[in-house]
Amino acid sequence: MAPRRSASDPGYGLARGRIFPVERAGSLLNPLRRIVQPPSRTVGRLGLSGGETVLEIGCGPGYFTGALAAGVGDDGLVVALDLQAGMLQLARARTRSRRVRYVQGDATGLPVGGGSIDVAVVVLMLGEVPERARCVAELARVVRVGGRAIFCESRRDSDFIRLGALVALVEPSGFRLESRRGAAWEYTASFLKG
């Protein structure tokens, strides 16, 4: 489990279980990342059909936000959420779309209405949350019945969560594993809310 945080130490840093700092956001936008983790491939694994309301938790500098906006089409909405205002500023500068709303907030107290989200997306971020069960409980609150919570994990991330551990964390909150795409070391797991 990640270390507990306090008001004097919010937990920013590069070590395991720490919040990735906005000062290092440029590394998340490295052009070489498009070779190993292209946004179109990752978003393609989500199975969006258009018209959904998608909550992107931990959007960072918006690496996936533009591809998500394209995936929801003209009738959909992406709510790009991040804890850090600086990350949201970077994301907003990279993705100018009327289909994206930027919101500052914490993954353990999501500032969206209950049952208002069709698809919640968590890419390489859950390992940074010290109270993961609380985050998943919030996902269960905001995702509508029949909606999905989708997690993308990669061994290249120091906060990697193995699929078995993720299933054990997510399923007790009313989700069931629907599918897993990719390899064991870089996967996208989709959970359906019952």
C-alpha cells in the first residue's frame, strides 16, 4: 500500500506510491511513448461507441484526453480529472475540445454525481492512490449500473498492479471483470458494474 499523506506532505515524487509531480510532466509527453503506448491503441481497447460520458481519472498533462474526446464523438463528454491544477492546465493547452470538461479533484472523493458516468478510465494512476479501496468505492458510486470501470496498467510504471490484485480490489465494490486485453505486463482490464 502507498504511504499515507498529510497536508504538509501531499506525496509528490517519483518513488513507488507517490503522486507524479507536474514538474516532471514533460516525461509523460515524451514522443517515444507513442511507440510503446500510443493513445489510439489504449483508447481503442476501451470499446467506446460514441455518446458516452467518460471520466478520465488522473488525466495528467492530457496524453490520452484527445483520443478519448475523439472516441466519445460529437454527442459524448470527457471529464478530465486531476489532483494537480498544473496538470489540468497542460491538458487543457494540449486538447482544446468542446467535448472535454477539466475538473480538479481527488480520486477518493470524486466531484461528480452518482450514476452519472458511463465509463471511468484509470490509466497508470491507481498505484499512486494511498486509499485505493476508497477510490474504487467512489468509482462504484459514480459509474451507472451497466457502465464500466477500465484500468490500464504497465510494468513500465513503478506503481504497476498485477491483474489478480486489481480484481481482488475492484470486484467487492460491485464490479465484475468483463475482459482483459493486452499482455500480463501491459493490460487493459474492463469491469462491468452490476
